Amino acid sequence: MVLCLLDIRGYNMIDKIKLDISSKLNKKVNIKINNIRNKAEILEGVIKELYSRIFVVETIDGIKRSFNYSDILTGNIELDF
């Protein structure tokens, strides 16, 4: 049995997240990475690249980090534009 989360318009949630992020390409973003044991890491950077399953953020230190769109859905990361 396959479960698919749908919003009101019929898009699945991952597609909605991709659309939201694609509208923020090359814009500043703060990312909160929720790690184990209630520890969090905060990054500041710019969304640089978009792919079918991941997006890439370049931090202010020049380091590139990649994240899955599903990380947002599961709450592993939080984006603040």
C-alpha cells in the first residue's frame, strides 16, 4: 500500500515544497538543522542549486551543503526566508 500526502489542490507535499524553494533560488535563507538529543545547528546562506531530490545551500563561509526536500517534510530541517 502506497501513501501519498496530498494538499487541497492535489499536489503532493514534496512538489509543493519544491515549488516554494524554487521561488527562493539565489535568496538568503536561515536553516535550522534539528539533530539528535534536542541539539540544533543554525546555518545562514543562499539557495544555489535545485535538483529533483535535493537542493544545495552555500553558507556565508562558502561551504556547500545539500539537503533533501523530504527533510523539510519530516521536520529534520526548518527554513526561514
